[in-house]
Amino acid sequence: MKFRDITVSFALLTMFGCQNIFEDNDVTLDGSVPHNTVEAPGANNVYNAGDALKLQTSFVDKDAVSEVDVKIVALGGDFRGNTSVIDFKRFPNVNQYKLDTTFAAKTFAPGNYMLTIRSVDSRNNEGIKEVKFSVN
């Protein structure tokens, strides 16, 4: 009788002690940040103000990219600071996501700009990539 009680107690402790192993909604950081790449605009490239500007980026993560944030700011060379020009988000929820768009001519006035792309995976890991470019 005692052996049976010990076996049942051990089985119950094991089941409830290992409960987190069987849960699917684990969103703890796993140390694997999403990989972000920027094909265009090129780093430190100079573009003409009258031309359309192409944005090509890709995001990859083993846990699915759940959020993509794209920002382009005009870098202030004086006391005015930085000014937001482009700011949008996407929620793809896929392992690989490619963003390919073109901004209309004259969207960017002459000056220096910073593109920041940020992605978050389903475990809340965050990847960030920044690219500076200029418009004449």
C-alpha cells in the first residue's frame, strides 16, 4: 500500500512540476533575435530629391516575425532636431517577410536621413537595423 501511495505522489508531483514544458504559449525571450536586412536604400548612398526612393527590406526569424516597424527621420543639423518623415507598422506573423515599396518623388527634401527597421518575433526578441542616406 505504501509503495502505491509513493508512486501516485511521485506521478502527481512530476505532472504538476513539469506543467510549463507542455504549455504552448511560452513567450519568454530565447536569445535568438530576428535577422533584418536592408537592400535599399544603400548605406551612405546619395539620392536625387526628384527621384522615387525604393525601400527593400527583409526579416527572418525561426519563431515568426510578429511585428515590423519602419521609420525614416530627417536628421536635424541644427537646434530643431530630427523630424519623422515615414512611420508605419506591419504585423506579418510569418518566419520570412519581405517589404518592397517605393516612395513617390519629392517625398524627401534635400538632407540627411536615418532609416530604422525594427522587428519583433513571437517570443518578444527584437532586431534593429539602421541605415543613413542622403538626398540632394
